[in-house]
Amino acid sequence: MIRDATQSEVRDVQLEVLRPHGPLPGDADPPADCLHVAAVVAGRVVGACSVGPAQWSHPELMELPAPQWQLRSMAVLPHYRGGTGTALLEAAVRRAERGGAASLWANARVAALGLYQRAGWTIVGPQWDKAGIGPHHWIVFKIDSGRIALK
């Protein structure tokens, strides 16, 4: 089941998947206006992501329609991959759309790019390394006329 959640409900799975060796310098909690989405199986959160208003940080690479939102901390426990991430991503986009977003952006791990591309997200700019984590790309998604714009 995919449902809205609180930060405290999703944070453990996000940290377990994305920061298994503990937080990195500069890590911070998501902004207070973020919405959180959880995938729950038998009462346990097995996947999560957060989404909220945030200006696109690289307009020199691509213009995005405003208002812009950022997808953050997309995480699914390994045993539950293979559909859970897609459902979480779709729910996060729908919540952003209901919140008035015209576009979304994220920092995506290279290993997860296939998930985002299958969902219509676009890779923007060169690959870069996030200190302590590894290779990433910026990805963007435009919402069109009240519908998700599929590529």
C-alpha cells in the first residue's frame, strides 16, 4: 500500500537504504514543507520518498517551468524492489501536481536512473560525484496540463 506519511515514519528506511554507514557531513532533515510518501507492507514501511517545493538548482542546464518541486530521499528496501519504487515515484509526482508543481527535479544515483527514465524523467547535464556516495545525475520531470508528461 502506498500512503502519505510523516517524516518520522519514513526516515528510518531512507537512512537504512541511502546512508547505511550513517549521515554524511552536510546532511540535513528535509524542509518542513516536504510531503512524505511511504510504501507499507504488513504494517512496515519498506519504501519512501519525500517531495516539496524547491527551486531547480541548475537553470544553466535547462529551464524548468515554475513552480518547481524537488524529489528527495527515494529509497526502497532491496527485497521490495521491482515495482515499489515506480509506485512511490508516481504517488510523489501526483502529490506535487496536487500541490501546484509544474515540474520536479532530483539528484539521482546512476544505479537508479532506469527507474526514473521508465517513468518519463529526463537526465540533465553531466554525471557528477556526490561526496561520500558516488556518481549521480540531475533528473527533471515536467507536468503538463494536469497530466504527467510522458517522454
